[in-house]
Amino acid sequence: MAHYAFLNEDSVVVEVVVGRDEGELGIDWEQYYSERRGLVCKRTSYRTLNGWHPEGRPYRGTYAGIGFLFDPTRGPDGEFIAPE
């Protein structure tokens, strides 16, 4: 089970859903969900919170929530930034 955030044209999260695990069935699920929904889709990890993950490297900064901004220039995979 993986979680995915859908972004509007301003890179703001408008929805977060549960989806298939990355690499399951050999499919790029970010691309698949993006094509199906017509919105940019980015995977997010509910185990990453404020730059911390229990197993090591945080994934995309923090778990995405509605209203968060996705910044592709931060971190190795981009990062979700909480609204102020």
C-alpha cells in the first residue's frame, strides 16, 4: 500500500489517496495515476514526518496533506511543504 498526492496547476495538493506499491506489476504508478486523473501525481510516505522517517532517509520531506505545496527543487525527490 502506498499513498499518492494529486497536485493542481500551482503544485498544491488537492487530494491524497491510497494506491498500489511503487513498482508493483512493473508499473510506474505516479505516471499511471497522473494519466488517469489528468493531474500531476506524486508519491508520499505517511511514515515521513517533518524530515524524519523511522527507517532512515525521509521521503519528500513530510507526508503530504491537502493544501501542501510540492517543490521539485528541494531534496533529491522534491519535497512537500506544509502551508503556513
